[in-house]
Amino acid sequence: MDMLNIQTICLRSHLYCERIGKFKYSSQQTPFWVMFGVEAGEFRYTIGNETGIATAGDLIYCAPQHQFYRELLTLSVVLHYVLFTFVDEDEVPPLPTYKICPTDERRLQSNFAYLRKLHYVNDTYGIARKQWIVNDIWQLACDEWLLGTSRFTEGELFDSEDELMNRAAAWLTQKALTPFSMKEISTQLHLSPSQFTLRFRRAFRKTPSELVRSLRIRKAASLLLETEWTLDEIAKRCGYDNGFYLSRVFTESMHMSPSAYRQQHRV
């Protein structure tokens, strides 16, 4: 993830698409990177082996020369269509996922609002402003990839071939922000804790504990930006006993302390 968040985007074009009733192309392949920033509506997408549903607040990134299939699921969709390159294309690793939903919704919506205002602006200042905004949106996406929660976004969590593990993932998601024991769910599934962990990892390529931790850290990151609560108060709302333990887990996952995250990501 570190190689992703140090990349700098060079904006090629930006188009604000308001109330599109039909995509001009059901699939497209370009020599540039593509970003769809969705403000309203839903569409189904397929890029490589990844298929999902994009809705308001989602970002879809597609690498150059990758086929990008899309199908409208609502009467219309509102989105920002951005073409870009990176300053150093050779240093950009593969994306963990093509769809990402930033936790910091206020910052994303603010960026979308500025892009709308700058839609028809093509002077040097306006283009520079749009480039800065697109880079900030990229950093929001990198924050989510760093959290490691992207595989577990809505509509993609319970899609393994193991129905029992799909139910387990749903249960863990529901309980993630409250104190509980992994033995509690493994007993319900009539599996030993080690059997449960191995089977869950085969289904989702993550352990149950990794899923719960990523959901808790995602919530903690959101509360750090949206509230003035102390770390102890946030910990209690994220399933942790105290702020000291939350701070340790958060720092290990995010490579920065909760206080540094709050300071650096607020606008």
C-alpha cells in the first residue's frame, strides 16, 4: 500500500456526468487510468475478475488497457469521469481492488462539490485545482486500501462458495463493534476455533480476526474524523476495552497513531 499512496496523479480530463440515462459504451478500454466517482445511482461493473455494484460514494478505478464493463441498474447515474496518468507509471503496483468506498464521506463529498464547480473551467488555475482534488480523492482511496477493508464492502462480503462461511462473515460483521469471543461463533458452527479459522481463510483469504480488526479500525478512523470523542470513548464504540489497546492496534494497522490520523486527515 505504501507504493500506492506516494503516487502523484496527472489529470488528463474530467467530465461531470449528470443524470446519465445510458452509458455511451457498455465496455471501454483506454490508454489512461480511469476513475468513476459516483454521486448517485447504481451500475454493475466488471474489470478483470472483479464484478460488483457501484453506488453513491463509491470510487471505481480501472488501469490502462483493462476492459471496463458497466451496466446501468437505475434510471440514471450521476458521476465524475476522470482520465489520468501517474508521474511514474513504472512504480504503480496492482490495485488491491477496483472499487473502494472512502470512510471519510464528508471529505469525498466536498471534493465532488469542488469538481462540479470546476467542471467547465479550463484555465491554468482551474486545471491545477482539479488536479489537486483528484489527487486528494486518490489519497482517500489509498487510506481505505491501507485499512484492508475493501474486500468486505457491501455486496462483496458474502460471495464465497462456502455458505457456512458466508453466514459466519455476516455474523462477524454484525458483532464486530461489540465485545465477543471467537469461540462463541465457532461453537455455533460446530467447528473448533482452528477449523473455523482455516475454513474462513480459504473462503475469504483473511482470518476471522483480521476481518473484525479491519472493521473496527475502519469505524475508529471514521469516528476520529467525525467526532471529538476521546480514544477511550471511541474504543468502547469499536469493541475494544480501552483507548490504549485501540491505539496500539490502530497504529499497527495504519502505520500512524490515532492522533496523527485525526490531525492529518481532517479538513
